Amino acid sequence: MPHTQQLMDDLRGDGDYGILLAAQMGGVPNELQLIIQTARYDEAAQGLRERRAYIVRVLGVREHRISLGVFGSLFFARQQEHPLLYHHNTPLAAVRFEGRPKDVNELVLDIHQAYVLTFGPWRELAADINRAQPLVNLLASGEGVLGVMPRPAAERMAKVLAHHGLAAHLDEQPFETEDEHGRSRLMTLLGVGDSYFVAIDYSVQQMGKTGT
């Protein structure tokens, strides 16, 4: 897709910027259309000089966060290349444990750290953890389900639990990479500054005249 590469090239330099001007519903279900203007900082004019405008169609949107305005980076990721895709492209697993830690507060801190190391700033532990009772009470109970989370996070949690002397077991849920028609179920990711879009696919088309 030449326009996709052109858009990425427009944003490659230190003085290159993009502006996410608008986001609107597309013509089919679960489609978003993004209007992006690229620009280059003109030091003499102390401002941005417009280059090209693009329409990006985000197809089969599963999850998104939108922040309009100026951004400095744009990237695409597929399969398991980004933590935001773990919830969509890897099996979910229930993390079961048995035993009591010597220091439950230290274990809680290690669980939070393990989650941050897996997902960075993109996810919150509260979304995947068992919230039936406070985490300290759960871990002090002697057995239970820590939470249900993507396999990369579940495997890391199992190591943390084992480090604190608890027995850990993962109950993995069924996961299919293709639907009944042989089409891929795996999601892709488009990151636009602070915005992101988890979707089936994307298309990029230049709008109007070519800039410099």
C-alpha cells in the first residue's frame, strides 16, 4: 500500500508532525474514518507547513481511544507485536493459586509490577484481576482465582506466585485464530500519538493534491 508507506515517511523526520483532524463513523458497521494532515515544522516561519492530507479507514474496529490534535508518531502492529493486542490475539487464562505468602503486601506489589512490565501504560490491573474481594484478602485466603488475563500476563503472574511460595495453575480458555470461513480473527493495531485503534485492517488514501 504505497499511501501507507508515504504517510509513515511523512512522519519519519524530527521536524515532521501529523494532525488528527477528525474521526467519524464509516459507511459500514464497525468502521471509523480518520482525517490526518501531515506537516513539517518551518523554523523560519515558526510554524507548521502543511504537506499532505490522508483518509485512513479503520475496518472492523474492536477497541479504540481517540485524541484529536497534533501528534508526532504513527505505527502499525500485527499479531502479538504490542501489549494492546494481547487481549485480542492470545488465549485468556484463569490464574489459580494455592498457599499463603509470607508477606502478602510484598506479593501484591510484585503482582502490580509484573502487570506493568507486561502491559506498560496501556492496561489497568483492575480490568483483569479478581475483584470479588480486596486483593490482599484474596491472596491471604489460601486459594482462589487471581484473575483472568491474556496468556503472556498469566504466565508472568504464575512466576510471581511461585516466587512467593504459592502453587499456580493456568486454566487456558479455547482460542481460535480463524473463523469458520478460514478468515483470520487476529487483530491489528494502529497507533496515532495518544490515540489507538484495534481493528481487523486499515486502508490509507491520500486526499487532494500532493504536497512537498
